[in-house]
Amino acid sequence: MPEGKQVQAMFAGIAGKYDLLNHLLSGGIDFYWWLRMARASGAAQGRRMLDVAAGTGDSSIALAKRGAEVVSTDFTHAMLRLGPSKFRQKKLESLIWASSDADAQALPFKNASFDGITICYGIRNVEARPRAYAEFLRVMKPGGQVTILEFSTPVVPGFRGLYTWYSLKVLPRIGALISGDKSAYSYLPESIRTFPDQKRLAEELEAAGFKEVHWTNLTGGIVALHVGRKP
């Protein structure tokens, strides 16, 4: 995996085309994945959520639509700065705050500050996931829930082969053509391929100290929702 600064520079380079490519390469199903993430997170009126690796803010919007107050933060400022205009457009600016740049491994927030934490498509880009898990536990209130939406391992054998072909052969070509960055859209499918599968990610969360860990596969396991609770 590239070092943190390299990942940061890579996402900064594709920030302007990131939303377009997400919607295009997923066939628009990413909106459904956001919806399922927000439902699973327990976001609701009166709850304060931290959205880590929020990117351009689609995940934060999904949480705020459920009435939660959301602190939206990301490691890459070029991504984070695109969020506020989207929040205003959705008339959700009173519920979402775009915080200063934040590394998941060293969050700039006080202990027990949030009712829940979400991280979508970001945990696989973290250099030391155990440090990030420790930070999630630190800044959450007792009983708080972490919700992770991440690309995973398809569970249908024939479908798995088709998805692997698409992610390794088709996705990088389309991504490079539209974004102008071949390296970014070669890195992204490779990072998915080498990321822990559903069971191993759940084991990581349990080892970090989360309880009641479980996952839900979406779209045949292309992505998975993992949740875990702070004791």
C-alpha cells in the first residue's frame, strides 16, 4: 500500500471527477449503498455522528437525511472542500459540519464525543488499521457503534469471477480515461483485491475491542456493512 501522503495526493488529484466516477462505475447503485449504510448506523435526530474519510460528503448527506448531526472529515482537503456546496444544495448545511482534515489514526476530537462513527470506502486506505480502531473507540461514547461500508469479497462464485474481471480490467481503463490518472484507478481495484474479506475484517474489529460485531453483504458481497459496538 502507498504511504499516507501518497494516498492523500492520489485522492487530491482525482477529487474533481470522484463523484462522477463513483456513480458511473457503480451503475448508480452507490446511492443505495449510502442509504443502507445510514440505516445500519443508527443515525437519527439527537445523535451526533462522526463521518471519517467522508470524501466529498455523500456519506455525510445520507446520515444527515436521517436527522443526525454530522461532523464530516477526511484526510484529503481537496475532497473535503467539495462537501459544503453539496450540503447547501440538499438544505442540510445546518446538520453537517465539514471539519478540518483528520487522519483516522489520530482523530482531533475529545474522548467520548460521538454517538457513532461511520467510515465508507476509507478503512482499506488506512496504513495501520488497529490505530484507527483504537481512535474510533476513544472518541465514541460507551455503547456507540462503528459502521464500516467497504468493498469486499463477492460470495457468489460465478459473479465473483465477473466482478474480478470488471474491477481489474474495465474499471481502471474507464477511471483513467475520465480522471486522467491511470495510477489511481489501478491502485483502487488492487487495494480492494488485497483487503480482508468479511470474516477477517470482523475478526480485526473483535480483536480491537468491539463487541456484537457482524456484517451484511450488499449486492452479492461487492460491498459489505460491518458494525461493532463499544462496550
